[in-house]
Amino acid sequence: MKQTKTILFFDHTAALGGGEIALLHLVVALDRERFEPVVVLGSDGPLREKLTSAGIETHVLALAPEVVQTRKGSLGSGSLMKMGLIVRALLYVAKLRRFIVKRGVDLVHTNSLKADLIGGFAARLARVPVIWHIRDRIADDYLPPSVVVVFRWLLRIVPNAVIANSEATYRTLKLPSGANATVVASGVVHDGVTPVLETAARLGSRNPLIGIVGRISPWKGQHIFLRAAATVRERFPSARFQIIGSALFGEAEYEKEIQALTVSLGLGDAVEFTGFRQDVSELISRLDILAHASTTGEPFGQVVAEGMIAGKPVVATDGGGVPEIIEDGISGVLVPMDDAPALAAAILQLIEDPQQAEKIAKAGRQRILDHFMIEHTVKKVQHVYDELLAT
């Protein structure tokens, strides 16, 4: 029996969303003496580049673009069946199965809802155990109701084990007691460099740089951020704002809408749209405050954790997995979802009390170091591997 087990990680996309960043961190941090990671992606893109540059064996098995680009929120009316892609999907399952067998894979670890379905069936056909890593809340406010019902049913019969990225995500799965499921928070990577915490001094200058990070999408709340920014600027005219990220999966129309909103709010000279950037961590390091404005509960809150480890005071919406990361008023500030006045008030409070903002920033960084580092994640995930491979 071979000592090193081959783990195949499958994701339908190579775009750098929160789930894909979490996958990258996990794969790179695996114990290579015990587990050999092989990544298969359904499309090419930045994730493939980062994986290969990290020395990870990575393959692109092209999935139909219509499948890759379908948004989660449209799955109910644009499913594989209704899009007429069922035959191509089945052919892809067969192709992935052949790859699993030929490569001598010991276990399949899927990383997205589409990957769960395709990779789950391929692994079952190859008679290889499969883990579904659920990074999306399976709930009616996040997915179409029909998809929620079907996916919760499939969760009981396809995967050998389930990993949820937060307690909030786990609760939406509605799994029976005794199911082989566990919660493992997505880990943050620390480069070993301790940031210089200058929050008090920088906010004391009264010309703060406040940013929001993530793909440009209605549920990510960039419109809420802009309305809050307009209120902040009334009090502090020299405040500046950054929207870091770009639209994905057919959401370009929303990006045009928020650009128009920026102008109508009189923020044209104060807001920078950075577009997609590879150096997000560098941009976060330059912020004075990181804002998070999602209007639907985040499954986890990767960006929130990234801001905290960078030593930034974070204001985030109180939904999904975010309250599991932030202790309100201690390691960050929580505000109601879809509430621009509350977001603005929290940001203004940090600007007006720089010492408290720095205290929160330091506590936030320590909380991530204590509970949400990649080392914690890897240890728990590898334990799941050990249990499955021992059976």
C-alpha cells in the first residue's frame, strides 16, 4: 500500500472567488509527505496560474462555458437540464471519472456546488470516496428553493463526508444526526510579517482610505457601501474610498449601475474602482478601514478574516458566518445587513475614535492568529482524509 495518498481537488472555475482562494491556501499547506494534491479545474484562469506557480500539479479539463458562467442565483431556471447541457455534463462526468482512475486518485475533494455534483458522480463511478466541501449556504435567501431541496437530498446520498466552512453554512444543510459532516473554517495564510499598526495615527489625520473587497455583485452590497461613503464624506470631505474587485458571471450590468450611483452621489472624485487585482493583500494593507456590506449572509467571510489578519479595523454585516469571526465591538464591528446608515455610523465612529479603532484592529488580528489560520484548517481537513481513507 502506497504511503502517500493522492487527493484530487476539483473546482468548476479558475476565477479567484473566496472559495477558490480558500482552496489555494488549503492545497499549498497540505502535508506533502502524507498527501499528494492534484487539482482539476473546469476552466483556465488566475487560480491555475497560482497553483502551478506554487508547484501544484494542476490540470484544466474544459467544462462547457455555459456551466462555468451560470450564477448560483439562476440555477433554478437555468439548470443543466433546462439549458440543454445534460449530455455534455454527463460526458464530462465520464471524462473526469477516467482521469480519476488513470491518475490513481485515492480521494476526491470537491470545492463548489457545481463541482460537488459533477465531481461527486465521477468519484462514485470511479468507486473513490468523495468529500463535498460546502462553501455556500444552502438556503432560500442564497439559492433558488428548488435547488435547495434537491441539493439537501443529494447531500445525504452522494458524498462520503461533508465539510462546511462555517456553523452558519452547516445549519443550512439540514443533515440528519449522525451524518459524517464537520465544520472547518477557511484558513488565512500569514506571511510571517507583522504589520505596522498605525491605525490611530492614520485615522487621526482625518483623511482615511476606506475600502470594500470582493467581486462586484448585488449581494456583495457595493451600492450599500457607496451610500454609506456619501454619508461619511459629508463629515470628512477628504475621505477616500476604494472598490476592489470586478464583476463575474454576467454581473457587468450591476457594475455599470454602481458606477452611475457613484456619480449621482457626488463621489466621482473620491471613489476608485480598482478592477480585478492580483495584489489584493497589498491593497488591503494600504486601507485604514475595511468595510464589508453583503446584503445576504456570507457562508464564511474570507475577506473579513483577511482584513483582520492585516491589522485593519473591520466593519462587517451581521449575517452568515461573519459573527463567528468577529466579536462585535471587540475584534471588529457588526452592523445590520442592507443598512447604509448603520454602516456609515460604524465607520464614522472608528474615524472619530482612532484609539478605539486601533484597539479593535489589534484584537481582530489576534483573533485570526488564534482561531482562523491555515494550520488549523489543514489539521482538521487531514483528519477527515484519514478517517475516510482508513475505511
